[in-house]
Amino acid sequence: MNNLEFSSYLLIVSYIAGFLGALTGLGGGVVLVPAPALVLLFRVDIHYAMGASLISVIATSSGAAAAFIREGYTNLRIGMFLEAGAVLGAIVGAFVAALLNAHVIAVIFGVVLLASAYLSLRRNEAIESDRPSHPWAMRFGMEGVRPTLTGPRHYRVHNVPAGLGLMGLAGTLSGLLGIGSGAVKVLAMDYAMRLPYKVATTTSNFIIGITAAASAGVYFTRGYVDPGLTMPVMLGVLVGSLTGARVLGGTKSHSLRIVFSLVILALGIEMIYNGVAGSL
Amino acid sequence: MHRSLERIEARIGMTLTAGVLFAGLLVACGGMLYLLHHAGQPVHYHIFRGEPSDLRTIGGVVHEAMTLSGRGLIQLGLVVLVAVQLVRVALTAWLFIVQRDRVYAWIALGILAVLAYSLFRKG
């Protein structure tokens, strides 16, 4: 395959990755790297693939964030609060990386993802009772208002400690495995904190770029970021995420849940396979 | 108070959009130059060689981009994309400072410090 063909294929795959990544709050990398696109289909070395994946997460996050903030979905306070947990987790991850077996972690994470795919589908926001927010959510002013088809609606925020704990875990995992933090971030907000789904995915989308940027320095200096490879990825993901941001408002939350579950189901299987096959 | 909040949120959005489009433009221009010279070459990404040292440091990337090398321009666009993340956290911190929201201002500044440290440390 020559360079032009390769770039064209990658541009199309990246466009889809950016589109799905922005809609689900997972980031383009989750769709790109574990989905065999880069590593298997295009036979790209894992280091180059990691570099391109990191850039794709930042591009998804940046491309869609402006539209999500403008439309009023993103909860910046919850985002920053949880990002602090993720940053602390990433530091812990860097310290414990040497002590843990990456294969075992990958398998455990894969099983967690399979369970999450199921849990995410099972939640039905419509029948949940309107209990008051967690005390921490009141103390830190986390409640918000989100746009709906029938006008703005107030929402409550539950179980903040569990959300923060999951974020720490997400940070640790991304420090250890390099990917997958978006999945845990959405879960922390959706399943633990019981936020409306679109608030969870858009807030995740806002912060995954910041988490990824924290690793960018290392990736650049180690030479993982190849311009020729990353160019079509970045452009495709960027345009894809802009498209995703446009369609989010009109999309049903339940359809998003199905897409999210399918993506993390694939990611979970991939993780378990990699962990068992030892290709991490 | 509420209006100033919305204005800063709009500014975060605008800065993000402008920065990202600028980064995209650099990458697109670099990509065209790159493909102009290398379109017919076979790809070789299955072997990891690492990037040349010029494309690993900010100074080197800027220097390469100045010579209008396609790969240099792309890499500069990617560096800009990462830099936009710093700006966005800084703007978010500013948003909380204007709101006199001390807890969140400190949280955002803390994240900014960790991010800046991770980007500018040596090695």
C-alpha cells in the first residue's frame, strides 16, 4: 500500500472514530487503537499507534468541546473536580506501574468493561426516583441544568465519592495501559453519580483531552508521534468529532447507550485478548 | 455575574475552536506538502524507528516547520493542538476566578500546574 492510499483509508476510519468518540465521550483513540484498525488492519507498530491514538483523543475532545459547552451540556465543575481525581490517579499509576503485571490488569479491566457495557444498557433514567443530591455535590455546587427537547431541566448529582474513586481508577489505568480512561469516566458519571447521559458523555469528552495532553510530552520526546501517520488521523478525527457534536442534540440517549455499550464491549474483548495473548 | 459567566464560557469555546482550526490548518497544509513528495512511497509503520530528534523537541519542530517541510508543519500543528489544552485549562481556571469560586479555581490551577509540569519537564 502506498502513502496516498494508506492516508486515505486512515482518514475515513478516523472520521468514524472521531464521530463515535465525540458522541460517546470515549475519545477517538478507543475506537482507533483497540479496534484492530491501526494495529491489525494497517499493521502499524504499537508505539506509533499509541502516539496517533493519543493525538486522536485530544483532537476529539477539542473538536467537540466547544459545541457541547455552547449548547450547555458540559458541566465544567464536575469535569474539573473529577479531572483532579484522574490526575492524582495518573500519578499513582506511574508509581505502581512497576509493581503490577500489565497482562493481569488488562484482563481485569476487560472484564470490568464487559460488565459496564451491560450496566450502561440497563440504566433507565426515566424511572429513577428524584432523591436529593449527595452532600458533597451540594457542598461543591455540582448540580446543573441541561438542555432537553422540552427546554432546560435541572438535574441532581449522586454518590460523588464513588465517582471520584472511579476517576482515580481511570487515571491509574490510563497511566498503566495508555488507553481506556474515557470508558471509566463516562461510567463514573453515568453509573455512580447518576448524571443525565449526555451530561456524562460531554463532560467526559471535555476532560479526556486534558488527561491525554498530560502524556503528550512523553510521547513526543520518545518519538511515538509520527507526522505522516498522525496527519490523516488528526484531520479525520477532528472533522468526525465536529460532525458528532452537531448530531448529539437530536440523538436519543438510549441510542447513545447502545453505541457506547457496543464500543466498550469490543474494547473489553480486545483487552482480555491482549492480556491473555501477551501483546501489551 | 451570570452574564459574565456565559461570556467566559463562550470565550473558552471560541479559543478552543480557533486553536483547533489553526492546528488543523497547519496539519492539512503540512499533509498536502508531505503527500506531494511522498504519495507514491510504500508505508513502513510496522517497524518502530522513533522520530528523528528534530521532531521530538519544540525548538526542532519549529525549525523544521520554518523550512516548510511537510512533516515539520504537521508536527507543529500537533504541538499547537496540545498547547490548546493548556490554554483551555487556564481559561477554565480564569472562569472560576471571575466567579470568585475559590475551591474550583484552586482545583483548575492545580490541574494546570500538573499539565504544565508534564509537558515541559526534561526527559
